Amino acid sequence: MRKQLLHTAVRVPNGQWLVQHTPDGDVRVLAGPAAVVELAAAIQHRIRSTRPEIR
């Protein structure tokens, strides 16, 4: 959230995470910390693969 990759991420008491990419986007339910790390990795990969190459 610090770099605005997600709109919000909230941990619920059962250990799951609720995340939203945009304020009006769908809420995703992630199973736990490992799923949050996987999501972060997927976002970083997508960002890096769509950036123009600097020479």
C-alpha cells in the first residue's frame, strides 16, 4: 500500500486478508501471509514486465 500497488489490505481475525486493488474494485480474500507475498510478487512482476526498457 505504501507504493500504491493496492488500495487496501486488511487482516481479519481468522488470519485471512481482504485486499482491493482500487476503491471500487472487487475484494479478494487471501488465505494468509504466504498468499499476500505471492500477490506482491505477481504485482511486482507485472510492473517490471510492462515497463519500457531503459538503455
